[in-house]
Amino acid sequence: MAYDATKMADWEIAQEAEKTMPTPEVWRERLGLQGDELIPYGRTPKLDFIKIMNRLKDKPDGKYIEVTAITPTPLGEGKTTVSMGLVEGLGKRGMNVGGAMRQPSGGPTMNIKGTAAGGGNALLIPMTEFSLGLTGDINDIMNAHNLAMVALTSRIQHEANYTDEELAKRGLRRLDVDPKNVEMGWVIDFCAQALRNIIIGIGGKKDGLMMQSKFGIAVSSELMAILAISRDLADLRERLGKIIVAYDRTGKPVTTADLGVDGAMCAWMRNTINPTLCCTVEHQPVVVHAGPFANIAIGQNSIISDRLALKLFDYTVTESGFAADIGFEKFWNVKARLSGLNPNVSVIVATIRALKMHGGGPTVVPGRPLPDEYTRENLELVDKGLDNLIHMVNVVKKSGIVPVVCINGFYTDTQEEVKLIKGRMAEQGVRCAFSEHWLKGGEGALELADVVMDACNEQSNYKPLYPLEMPLRQRVEMVAKEVYGADGVSWSPVAEAKVKRFEADPYYQDFQTMMVKTHLSLSHDPTLKGVPKGWTLPIRDVLVYGGAKFLCPVAGDISLMPGTASDPAYRRVDVDINTGAVSGLF
């Protein structure tokens, strides 16, 4: 039975659905788990990744379905809602299906974006636990990350106060860290713009060296990026030791292993490799794990959770952050390459609202009423905006993965607008479905489920866009032209010097290319909608993450610490003092 999503808030739907949520005992039976493979943790138990994978290592993987989108409006186009709706629709068809989703950050949850748990009758529960820390993975990552900074700052202080002989007595060698060339900062899981640039060590000699420092949001930590791409605990442990914390006075990297802190960091993160088990409001299982920043990392759930889900379910639905030019490109060329998994289908989410924006509709501003063009039938705007959708379809086709278009239905959509989109997709030879999962849950997603199951029967010919042997500048050129539609790439002097150094050093050859640009346009300019023509992608810098093994070409500005808006979500979140229930989450 679907809830009345037109009258109930998401948190109210969640509270009702949670009353009949499966218990750990029910989950063990439904998922065929052994007694010790489910780790109790209130209503959100963890799954013992190592034990389950060892037992199911010879079982064939299920179908692998990724969800992406067209270039969104600032309001988002509902990838998570579609993902949950598709899981529910496949469940209604009697399929053994599950989701694999990323964990939300406390920053967006308490700010403007909300928890990213889906919405309406296509919602992930338990919503309060999911939104407010879950089983502590982000907290463990914060502790491990900040421990590295504790190790660095204390080492700088001790080296300033002790001779080489005195350091040797303490089992230390002089690292000679350059306090003006520190790569890492501190992390906190909120949007705290006041902490972007700070001074530490104010006080006396015992308070540390006074120096500039910074904070980023927790999910931007390289440790989160590493968790998302690690295949297992051994891979995680190795990568943690290669994180570059700072540089010495000669420019040589100083790593967590140099500081002797990598083992302790792994100890803090030992439990983070086990995904958490949640579900949809219709009680299909959803594996939740990792939540890396979508700019300087893959922006999607972990390889570990995908590997686990593909063993547990016949159909696994996962989601990539941002649109197909960013999230899917990283899924295609980084995540799937590292995991060795073979994706079957990519679902491209489109809304009529976003198509109208790309067709020349008025500017969409969060918090303000939508202009009339977006709530009334306008076939001309929809038709013009389809160029962006067709571009994204062609990007997916280049990967060899089978594309499916999902029209994420709104009550303002008209039959003629839907008919127009389906007709144009038929001309492209692409399956297309209209889905009303937000309003009707699994029943509203049956058309989408049927189309996806049919697409899964088609042969997938997945192949990365470029080989890792290709030099970095050529990789970036290929992504810019083949994915974004740029005419070429320009490099700033700083970026040019760095890229030449990386290309000349064989150590960096197998580093992944992690592109950084705005998600609000195919180009680097968020104001350019549709499919911009006649432009060049400007790369101003290249960031390096030694543990994750990422080289990140940066187009435009990037901040690893978002700011909190003037009307944030936390103003509406509260607790019922009689029941302890949390209200106001969305």
C-alpha cells in the first residue's frame, strides 16, 4: 500500500513504514545469511563483508544497474528516488533485488540538500538513523583523518624542540616537514565556512607551531575516497599508508607511513569495511556504504558494497553522484575499472522540469516558486531541451553499457510532453519509461522495472574510454571532447608544470583520472545549459591523492568545505520529547 505522498512529509512516511520494518532475524532468513554474517546494530545491522564474500565467492554475480541523470536543475532530478523506486518496482515483479547506496553527509542533511534518502513512496528507511550518522562510519573516518593531523602537528613541534640525537632516542628520524607546504587539513561533517582557513598553534611553546591550516567536510577526506574504492581490508590498509600529509623542505612527500600513524588509522576504520543494511519503505533491502565527495572522488557508494550486493541479489541498483558527464564518467572509467565488475544497464534520469530549463526556460532558483513555464505544458521547451538528454544517452552508449531513460514523473507533467520524449528516444533506439514511484511506490515503477529487465537481457559490451597507459593530458582531452563536448583543453602554467611531472614519472601511470568541474553544466561554466558548443575546458590545477591514487585535473574553483545557507534544514529538525522520534528530516 502506497502512502499519500501529497499530504505526508518524507519523515512521516518513513515513521509509518518503519513500524513494520524487517527485524535482523527476518533479514537473515530473507538474505540467506549465516548467523554470524549479520552484525547487530539496532535497526541498521552491518553485513560482515569478509565472511559473506568468502562463502559466496564462487556464486555468479547478479545484474548490475547504475542510475545517472541529465544535467540537473539546482533542485536535483531525483536519482535516489528513481533508484529506490526501481528497487521497489523490481520487488513488485517478484525479483530478488537490492540497492547499493552511499551514506549521506551531515553537512547537506543539516543544510539545503537534505538527506538524499529519496522521497515520497520511493524512500530509504530507517530515515533518522540513515540521516544522522548511521553506524558511525563517517565518525570513524573523521577520527582516523584527524589522527593523521595530530601525528603531523605533534611531529613538527617535537622536531622543532629536539635535536636529531634526541629524536633518535625516541625512535624518530627528522622528517623536516615544511609547515608552509601541508597538504592535509582537519575534517568535520558539517558545512562550516568559518573553518575553511584557520590558524593553529596560538599560544606558547607547548601549544604547537603557529601555522596556517584548514578544515574540509568529512566526506571530502581522502580516507572516504579510499574506503569507496578499496576492494577489501588489505587494499584499504595499503592505501592508508600512502596518503600524502605534507611535504618536506626539499619538496619530498611526507606520508602517513612516514609518520607511523597509518596502522592506527586503519584500526579506527576497521569496522568501516562492513556495509550497513537498510531498506526501502516497501522493505526491499538496501546496502549502504561510503559517501565520498562527488568532485575529488567517485561520488557514489563503495566497490565493496557493489561486490557484496551482486552476490546477494539477482538485480543490484546503484547510483552515481551528479549527472552522466561527471558521476557516470567516474563510474565508467574509474569505479568499474577498479572493481572489475561488468555493468549491464545505466538508467538516465530526466525530468520534464530539467528539459524545459535546458530548452531555454527561466532560471531555477532553490527556495523560490517555479516559473509558470515549468508547471504548464510547453512542448517547445521540452523539445529543445532534449539535446542534453540525447548527449547523455550517447555518453552511456560509448561505454558499451545499455542505456535506459527514466522520465521521473511529476504531477504537472502532461501526456503530450511524455509522448514527445518517448518518441524522440525511440528515434535514438533507446528504451524509455515514465515512472510514478514517488506517488505510487513500486506500483508506479512497474513500467520502468519491465524496461530495465528487458535491457538487462541485452549484451553489455563495457569498455573504458581510455587505457591507463595513456598520458594524463590525452586522457583529459578525451574526456573533454567525448564526454563534455568541448573543442579541446587549455592548461594553466601551474597545471602544465604538474602534468608534465606526473607524465614523466612511471609511479603515477596507474593513478586514476578524477575530473573536477561543475555539475550544473556540461561545460565548466554553470550558466551554460543544454549542450554548449565552441568552448575549451580550462584546467587550472592538478591535485594528487597518493593513497587513493587519484590525479584530479581541476576546471574552475573547488571548495572542500561547503557553506551553510541562511535558511538551513536544521531549523526544522526536532525531537518529540515523549517518543524520541525525529521530525523535519527530508
